[in-house]
Amino acid sequence: MVFGSALLAMLAHSALPEHHLSADSKDVVKLGIALIATMSALVLGLLIASAKSAFDTRSNQLVQASADIIQLDRALARRGRPAERDRYENIPHRSPL
């Protein structure tokens, strides 16, 4: 890809008029490239921040759901024999001891 871009640049160099090859024109192109690179970096940073935020939200939801299941299991265990059937049927992936 880099080699192809270099070939395209050499072809464009020979086809462009001389006033397009001045130092001022080159500076404008450099500024345009810098602007595009900066905007790309900002968009990539926002994308990464959004993905991390979504991951953290899901992680916190999973931790909260796990804590709720553990609390339910402990509450049913404290009730003793009458809640034993509910304890094993309603708690996911729980098997009798």
C-alpha cells in the first residue's frame, strides 16, 4: 500500500502544474494531514472510552446479579428445611449437597 501510494505520488508530481508544488501548497497539505490525523485520534479515543464504559457497565451488572443470587441463597438457607426445595429449584446452577 505504501509502495502504491509512492507510485501514485510520483505520477501526480509529474502531472501537477508548478504552482501546486510550491512550499505553501506543501504546507497546506501537511496541515490537512495533521488535522485528519488529530480527528482520527480523537474519534478512536472516544470509541475506546465508549467500549470501556459499556464493558464496565456489564461487569457491574454481572457482579450485582451474582451478589443478589448469593443473598437469595443465604436467605433461603437460613429458613432451613421449609425453603430447601425453593433453594435448589430457583438458584441457577445450584445442586443439592
